[in-house]
Amino acid sequence: MKLGAFFVTALLLMSGSTFADKLPNIVILATGGTIAGSATSHTQTTGYKPGAIGVQNLINAVPEVNKVAHVTGEQVANIGSENMTSDVILKLSKRVNELLSQKDVDGVVITHGTDTLDETPYFLNLTVKSDKPVVFTAAMRPATAISADGPMNLLEAVTVASNEQSKGRGVLVVLNDKIGAARFMTKTNANSLDTFKAPEEGYLGTIIDGHIEYNNRVEKKHTTDSIFDVRQLNELPPVVIIYGYQDDPEYIYDAAIAHHVKGIIYAGTGAGSVSVRSDAGIKKAEKAGIVVVRSSRTGGGSVPVDSAQPGLVSGTLNPAKARILLMTALTKTNDPVQIQQFFNQY
């Protein structure tokens, strides 16, 4: 090889190496769900086994991620998200905090089932102590299905986590070319690929052909502005949801009291309306030292303060997210006044 050609080749190799070295380091934490699901038929989109595929296989199925970031994976859990528990989300939050405290980790992507994807991201939104990107993604079709949505969702989640613009925006949820805030995103359809929406608040941005465009920010407190710190905790306070409906019985509250729950979310009708039976039950629970928060089962709107109704109010948080905030708030205080402030701020 001529000397000039040698130097050109060496320069190109060095340039390529430098480019690769500049890629961000992203860790993918897998928890199972449909994105890791397996079915017996390529057309089967129900009745499959969630969490059947490990994290490395998920990564291997999307080699394009290696053009976006240096990617490594860890298996935190391998379950359908209907089986997600406070123990698992606490473990997940601790691991995310550990990873983001490392200088050689630039962001985290978490694969998760869709059934409770409005809950876990919001918990991390409250408890992650870093402004580095944390991005959740999922799928509505198992990995074995024709036109499985998981691979593209995973690639886009890694792309978002790798982008400098994603810093400081709180925990994000990326599916179906949309970027949403953990505070607002919720599952709106049992079957549709376009199920995750923020019906009133809207998306934060979009991602098309690898290009990210942000349009909004979340003004509520999150991550580095949050006072909640669960890194030294081994368990979270038990909080249950009681659904309001015609003939809802008072004895459900007796069960909650007997099981020593610390908090109750009441998923009320309309703007959190309480029946006479639940009114009696809530007052009984409050007398037993249980913090009760009224929310709405409607899926939209806000629950206002009403002196004629018992309990605190969730504002715009749906019952599932309200439970996450109350559970987290109870790690700091039992004071109803302070807890109501948390619901106003977060």
C-alpha cells in the first residue's frame, strides 16, 4: 500500500472510531409485556404470552439502534404489566437512579407492558433524581406478530433517550411516533396501536424518520424538582382504589380499614361525586387515619375542591395516577394539607 493511501485509510478508520465513540450510552431495562410477547401464530394479537423474550433478543431484533447509541440491556422483570407491583416499580426506580448517577450512562429506556403504562412512568417521574432522559416504550402487538410495533417503538425510544433536547423534560413515554409526558399519557383503547394519548394536554412532540420535534413542556414538578426520594426505602405504603357506581357499598371501606391501608383513591362519578354510602365509608376511613383522595372515573376533566364532599382532590390525575402520587406522598407525610399541596404541584 502506498504511503498516501495508508494515511487516508488510517484517517478514515480514526474518523469512524471517533464517531462511534461520540454515540451516547443508553441502558435498556426490560420488564416484560407485549413488546416481549410471543404467540403461536403470526396473526395472533391476543392470548399470547407476555414477557417471553429476553432483553438481548429485543435489542438484537433492532440492529438500527447501534447507529443511534451504544446500547446495553438488563432484565429487571419479565411479566405482563397487569402483574406489576409496588415492589417492582420501587426496584426499577432505584436501578434507574443508580444508572443515571454514572457518568458513562446518558439515558435509560424501559420496556413495559401497556396495561399499566400510565402508572410506572409517573412513579419514576416523581422519584428519579436526574435530568437525563428516561423513556418508556411498549407495544400493542407481540414480537411474533405480522407488523409488530415493538421494534420501531424501541428504536424511537432509544433515539429520544439519546437526544440532548430530551433532558429535563421529565420521564417520557414513546409509542407510535409520539412523545408524551408520564404525567399525562394514558391508555385510551384496549386494542388500537394508537392507544396512548394525552387527550386534554396533548403530546410533547413527535418523531418521524428519526427526527425529533418537541412542541411542549410539562410545568408540573418532576424528577430533579421533586422532593420525593425512595432510594433508601424497602416498601411503599399500601393505597387502594375504590370505584364509585350506583349501589356502591359502604362495606368496601370496612375491608380497606381492616387491611390497614394507608390511603384510598375514590374513583367518583362525574367530577368526583360521592354517593351517600361512600360518603359514610370515606368518613369512617378518615377517622381511622386513612388519607382519602377523590378522583374521577370519567377519564378527563378536573376534580375541584368542594366543601360538601369528603376527602382531598386529585385535580386532573386519573385514579391510577392519583394512587401513584398518594402512595409516594405518604412516604413523606400523613398531613392532609401537605398532601393536597402535592396534588396541586405534581
